[in-house]
Amino acid sequence: MRDLAKRIRDGDARALARAATLVENRSPEGIELLRELFPHTGKAAIIGITGPPGAGKSTLVDQLARALREEQKRVGIVAVDPSSPFTGGAILGDRVRMMRHHADSGVFIRSMAARGSLGGLAAATTDIALLLDAAGCEAILVETVGVGQDEVEVARLADVTVLVLVPGMGDDVQAIKAGIMEIADVFVINKSDHPGADRLAREIKANLISPRPIVRTVATEGTGIADVLAAIRSHSASKNRATIWSFRLREMLRERLLERFSSADFAAAAEQVAARKRDPYTIVDEWLKRFEN
């Protein structure tokens, strides 16, 4: 693992791809590698890009990567796709959607399958971002699946969360405000050349508890991308990293605990609870007692 860790720190793309597979598969070697690399992380800005399907998240990520490369920044892209119900693999495959960066050694793109993880993020996304950080990426763009308000999980990962919306959503802003509206740091109105952009801006402002940047873009044309980067950087400077890690640690603990239980454990307990043969509180207490020693 030390040799692999050194190759990753040296920017070896093949070593990074191999390590990403180990981490995504939750292997013991992957955890050992992350322990080895962690002291070399903390330099990258992790930017979460979220929003409903069709908002133009992938196009925005593509344009942000282009702008960052023009600044000679090394960029990592983690695209979390829906899972195939047959293979568990990623369905969309963002490498195809971002072919302009394919031959650029300064951009590493990883498509991941959500594999049933709630919140639009794969369980190993935080760890993949740490790998990219250790490999020298200065900006890491994490694009989530696009399932609406459940994507609040992105806040446990990103230093800055960007919510992408489009004109014509109407009451959809009301529908998602209970979740993701509260955790978004920067709002992007994409396709802002379409009718309804002004109305959408007013609706966003009306639903905000505290003022946050609202940026208009036409991502297909590259319009407004510099303004999005400026808003991200301004908000990133004010973020408390310890607060972010508090969220991440909670999620990591939750995942590690759940990994110790099989689906059969939950199924058997669920049958007993549903039949009112046992209560859920006693079952959970018994499970927790497994960790007391």
C-alpha cells in the first residue's frame, strides 16, 4: 500500500484508478490506503453540484472543469450515476458526457454507481474525493444523481454545495425547499436565457433564510461560469472545515456500523416487528450492545 500511495501522490493515473476501485469496493486494502494517504489531504476544494434531473449539472461541471484547467488547476470529477438494477454499475457513464477532458492528464474523471445509497451520493464518494485530494487535485467536482431534496447528503461531503435550477420549475422550488434549499451555498439558475428566469430568482430569494449568491448561467454557451467560480471561492473562504468534518464523521460512523449487519439481519428483525412479536426499540438496543465490548 505504501508503494501504491506514493504512486498516487506522484499523480500516477493508473495507480489512482486502481485505488479508486479498491475504495469503491470497500476493501480492507482500500481503507489501509486511505489511512496512509490521509495526512497528505486537505488542500483540495470539494464542490458538490446537485439539483433535479435535466437542470444541466453535467454541462455545468464540464464548463467548470474547462475554466479551472485554463487556470492550470488539476481537477477531479466524481460523477455519481444511478445504479443498474442488474449489475449495480453506473448507468449514465459521465466519461462519455465529458469527452473533451478525456486526453487531459490534468483531469481525472470517475463515474460511480449510487448502489442504493440515499441522498444521491455513493457510500464511498467521500473516500474517492480524499484519494483525488491526495493525488494533487486542487478542485474536486462531485455531481450527484439528481433526485431532488434527498440530495442533502451532499452537504456531508462538499466544502461548497451548488444547487442548479432551471426556469419553468414553478412549484418545484416549494417542493424541495424543506431539504436542499437549506444546505445549498450557491444557487445557479441555468438556462437563464429561457423565460421565467426572473421569477425563479424571486422564488429562490423568497425561500432563503439567509442571503446566498444566486448566479445565472447558460452552461451550454459557457456564459456565467466565471461568476459561478467566484461565488464558490467566496463562500469557500468562509466555511468552517471542522463543521464539515463533523458531518462526515457522523456519516462514516453510520456506514461502518451498518456494514456490520447483513440484509438478512434486518429482514428477520423486520418480520418480527411487523408481526408485533418484538418491539423495534429492544432490537436496536440489543444490536448496540454488540459494540459495548
